[in-house]
Amino acid sequence: MISPLQEHLRNLSATLPAELQRAAFWVLANPAEVGLWSMRRQAQAVGVAPATMLRMARAAGYTSYEAFRAPFQRALAGGSGLGLRDRAARLQASRDHAAPEGHDALTQVQTDAIASVCHVNDDAHFDAAVAALLAARQVGFLGLRSAFGIAHQMRYAYHLLRRNGILIEGLGGTPAEEADCLQAGDALVVISQAPYPAATLQLTQQIAQRGVTVLALTDSPTNPVALAARHVLHFTPPAETDPADLSGQRGPGSFFHSTAGLLGLAEHLIARLAAHGGDEVLQRLNDIETRLHAEGVYWTEAPRKRGRISSKN
């Protein structure tokens, strides 16, 4: 917790000389940089000498600047409490320290999340979810905020296999009205990961109370959205990295949570549905492909004409 230190520094700043006061104000506005940057680099950002930063830390009751920085570093190590701004600050700090051939941390986060899909969900979980979709009169797809793109893509892929899918998109602020058509005998695929939108949880609970079978694609089997579902498929979110380690090997991956795990779940479920769909799915795919070809939906390269070969005698 750095809030007590920040409050102490805020109260103390009014009594400090102008130069130390400027340093204190910068510290209050840039907590991530305090934990990540060297004292010299912080001093350059403030526009003061490094000794000024040390004097400010001593005025706050610390014997060294490293001791002053320690609470800020511990707060960063907590990870989950970081806001978007501080996560981006970690990225900016890591950029200056990363080795040219360092490992791409974000790619590793994405790879690990996708790999976890089959590690934490066995065949029985996927098969039960597929059976629920095949038995449903109609299937709704719900994903809000960052999960909306996944829900849209999943419903698009589902529509290639079956006609009874609907996307609950909330256009005009009416997601509850769109979901009103889902009743007992229907299914809802809800897609969400932390931080969970309150509207997703509220709408999912309302739909579940009507007897709709809810399938959750999410990052934890114990989160609020999953607890409202009858079937849960999840991935394992990445553990927080050490913010003090700014090497290319273990640096922060992104300021924004990756949705690769959700996409992996969606694509695995659709593939499993195609495998279990039987002749009805095969006929549906054949009809779709025939129509797409007839309408020229996708660009194809025209066959090249053979040129005439001329010869001179």
C-alpha cells in the first residue's frame, strides 16, 4: 500500500521548498515511474538534480531514495491493482531496458492462454457444452466491451453451421430487450473475463432465471459470470510478472488484458460443434459455400491467359 505514503507526501509538500515541492508533486502524479525508474532518470523528468530527489525522500522520513521507492515497487509487484495508466508506464519503462533479441512477453502471454484451453478443459466439458448447443431451440451470444468482438466472431462462425444463432449486441442500449426472446429450451453463450462488466453479469443472471441454459467462456470457473452458468469453459490467465524485472525476457506484456484465451475457447467450441453436428451441419456448410461462390463474396484471382508464342524465321 502506498496510499499512506502518498497522503503523507501530499500533506508534507505544502511545507517544502519550491524545488522539493516540485519533486513531490511529480512523485504523486507518477507512482509507477517512481517504482520503475532510477533516481537519476526521475530527476531528469522533474528537471532537478538527483540530490533534490534524495532530499525530498529524506524530508519524507527515509534515509535513502531506495527505501523511499520500496513501497512503490511493492505496489507494482501486487500487479492486479494497477490501472491502465500504470500498466502503460511499465511498458514504457521496459522499452528502454529490453534487449534487442529479448523474448516477446505479450506473445508468451497469448500463447500460454491459448495452450491452457485444452489443459484445463477435458473432452467431457467440451462435449457437454456442444450437446447443450445442439439441443437448444436457439442460441444467443453475449459479450460486452472487450469481449464483444469475440461474441460477434463466434456467432458468425456458428451461423455457418446452424441457423438459430442470435447476437445480443445492445445496439441503442437495449441488450435486455434483444435477450428477451431467449426462454427455457434456449441457450446463451456468455463471453467475459476480468474485469467483468456489471451489465454482463446482470443480464446473464436474468436470462438464467428464465430457464435458459447458460454456457460461460471465461478466465475462471469461480468468477461471478461463471457461477450463473450451467457449463463453464475457461482458460488460465497469466500470472503477473515482477515489475522490477524490465528485461526483454520477463517484462510486462501489455497495458490491456489479452483476449487470446477467450478466442481460443470460442474457436475450440465451434470446431467441436462442427465435429459433432452430423449431416445437418455438413449440408448447411455446403449450402453456405454454394451461395458464397454464386454471389462472388470473396475475391479470387482470375486465371491467367496463355500468351501466344511467336517465332521469327
